[in-house]
Amino acid sequence: AQSVAQPEDQVNVAEGNPLTVKCTYSVSGNPYLFWYVQYPNRGLQFLLKYITGDNLVKGSYGFEAEFNKSQTSFHLKKPSALVSDSALYFCAVRANKLSFGAGTTVTVRA
Amino acid sequence: SQTIHQWPATLVQPVGSPLSLECTVEGTSNPNLYWYRQAAGRGLQLLFYSVGIGQISSEVPQNLSASRPQDRQFILSSKKLLLSDSGFYLCAWNTRTFSYNEQFFGPGTRLTVL
């Protein structure tokens, strides 16, 4: 069985501060890990993925994520958040199929 | 470049009425196609996926069905809608080459069943 958990329903940060959205996973074998972002009433947009290689993955809009095998985590980070980063963020893991976390709502206040 | 279309964008239907949502992909061939439902703006539930024309796999038994009459067309249907069918329906595609290819999502259809 595979699963992914996003322990925080909401994350609130001030503009300019670092942003972290947490994700942990459970899967047999090597995981393929993804982050997506969803703006209101829109489809999901792909941000980045980890397949193999360097544990630090860089993606769109200045986001990056760090794969930590020992902690089975794949946290999404941005060094300096923007108000426009306010959205719903999904972590996903693929083994035999793609499974999504429940999502984390990020609010960046001006 | 590849694009994915869904229509209609919004739909309000009475309980017991039929449903047909359409998804088409442009700019690629032989894609994997997926239907998801998102309830209450949160997690996504995979409903159906297809690896080719006429090939449909159902993830969750329910009131819905899917069909793939053409390579880049994916249709979600119901004969009789239930209140619980309300939600945001998302179509997605990815290439078949590697299992770790990311999925690309359409703009979604907001379905309200009254």
C-alpha cells in the first residue's frame, strides 16, 4: 500500500518569509514524489518532482523540495514567499498509481 | 505544445438526470488519461484511468462510468446523478513512456447536483 500525508491543513506566513509545506509518504520500493499547486477553481499545476539523484529538487516559481529517505519526507520550500503563492498545495507519491495528499492551504499575508 | 480541455466549466443538474463531461487533449498521441473528483476543495480521488482507446480501469465503484472513444478524448458519464456526485471533476493526462511522468490537469468542471 502507498500513502502520502500532509500534516498541516493550513500554513500562514508573511510575505518575504520562508515557506515550508510538509509531506511524508509511505511506499514500498523507490518512490516517485510530486508537488502540485491549485489556485481557486482551477486545475492542478505541476511544480516539481523527485525521481532519483540529487535530494534537492528545484521547480517552478522558485519552489524547491528536499527528499529525505530516512524520514520519508518530501517537504516543499520557498525561501521568500509572495502573496501570489497563496493557494492549495498537494503532495503526491507514485508507486503503482499516483496518490495525493489531502492538501495544504497556504496563505501569504502582505 | 500540449493542451487539455474540459467542458463544460460549470454544470448544475437535478438529481436523477444524466451526465456527460468531456475531456480532450491536443498536441500529443497515445496519452494516459485520468478522471479525478475533488470534493470540498481538498483531496483528489482517482475515478478512472485509460491507457488506450476503449481501455478503462475503474478505481472506485460508483454511479459513474467512463469511455474513451478516440485516442485523445475521455468522457465521464452517469445515467442518473446523485446528490453525492457533486464536486469538482478534473481530467488529466501524461505520457505512457515512464511511470514517473507528471500528470497535466485540465481546468476542471464544477458539478452541482440539486
